[in-house]
Amino acid sequence: MPHSLVLNLLPVAPIPSQFLTGRHLHALFLNLVSAVDSDLSAYLHDQSNEKAFTLSFFQVSRQEVAKSSTAPTQKRVLPAAARPIFQAIQWEQKQAIRENTPIWWRISLLDDSLFDRLTQLWQQLNFESPWHLGPTNIYITNIVSEPQSNQPWVNFCTYAELFDRASETERQIAFTFCTPTNFRQGVYDSAMPSRESVFGSLANRWNKYSSIAIEPTFIEAIFPSFFDIRTEVSTDSRSKFIGCVGDVSYRIMGDVNPVAIKQINALADFALYSGVGRKTPMGMGMTRRLQNF
């Protein structure tokens, strides 16, 4: 069952910027999993491609910073004014995140066969004990797993429901690429969101984790109708990642049967959970479908 949820976090000391990279957050997620299921953590770590989860970068809420600097002795629940609302997604923190700054962190899960084990993870997490990111202790204040009006990155749906709900008539498909997105083409990378790259990436992940096969034989019927994108670079001490961010709208053209249109719409809806392109388990390729574009 694809599930996109948000962890609300509170650091009790500054988080230096060098510990806010995708690989550090990837390691933190595996540590969370390992705390309740070490075998599952090892399995997720060893997956070589199309991993069963995606992550965002830490998102700093633009709300009043929590005043308290003492470590919690019980589960913390932020006041409503400090809970995160939707905002432009951040993919690079040039400065340290200050102590007591509310943070939200999106995690999506794709594998039906692992869903029950991953669900137990959230039920067994200890809210009273800190987690470590570099030199900093971080507390999980709560987990948002049900859709919220102010948090469009939270949702869940089975693959069958995603497919059944997909439109058989909607021909306009629009995406917003919220973090740098690129695609492997042979031995090189491309930051251009071509129809083959975007829908091929979605179909590969869908087919790996869903029992409803979608063969992307319809790609030649998809044409870009609008784009407002730019290249962005995300760097850390090890690498430079060049990708695109912005909005692209595609249109289904010609005589296309309703089943193919439904498949295209199902993949577009799936993008919320799967992202597209490379390094989605490290925050890249974070993508949402835009409605009424």
C-alpha cells in the first residue's frame, strides 16, 4: 500500500548543515527501522534499485520557533500554531537548523509486502527517547499518517484503489518537480523530464511493487504542453547533483483507448508516493501531480 506520511521533529541542539544531506537522512531512516526490525533495515539498505521508500529533506516550518530548550520527558505535541503547513520544498540547508526549530520530514512507503512491518515501526517508536543526527539529539513529536488539509504530502491508498480511481477521460497531466530531478540515460544523467523518463520511471516503480501491471506502451501519445522548469544543483562534500525543478504539463493526444488513459492517470497519481528519477531515497525527485493546472 503506498503510504506517504510526515514525522514532526524537534532538535534540542543546532543541526550543522553538513548533517542535513540526503545520505545522512537516509542513514537516520535506516536507524529508525533498525531500532524495531534490524532485518528489515538491512534489506532496505541492500536494495540496489527502485527502493521501497522515498524521503524528503528536512523541512523547516515557517512558524514560531518552540521556546523550550529542555529535553522532553514525555511525548511532545506541538501547539497548532507550530505545526507545519505546505510550503515550497527545501532541498538544501546552507546554515545550521537552530535548536527547538519545528521540522517536518516526509517518508513514503511503496512495498505492500513490507507494509505491515513498516506500520509496526511507527507504532513502536519511542517518543521519549532522542534520535541522533550528527552531534544533535532529535525528538519525534508526532507522526501524521492521515490526510490533513494543511499537509498535502500525507496520504495513503492501495494500488488497486489508485488504479480504480484513475480517470479514463482526463488527458491533461501536470507535475511539479519539487526537488532536483534527473534521470539515468545510459551511463549519463539527464535533467530533462522527457515523457519517456518521467512515465518510464513511474511505471518501473509501479510494476515492481504493484500486482497490477502497467506496460508503458502509450508513451508516444503523451506530449509536453507547458513547462516552466529550471536547472538546480544540490551539492554536498561528496557529489554534485544536477536536476530540474518546476512545473511540466503533458497532454494525451490522438486516438487513445480509455484503458491507456486510465493507466497514465494512475501513474500520475502514484507520483506523490514514488517520486520520479534518481536518488528519491535521498530527497531528490520529490514530485506531485497538480490538479486543475
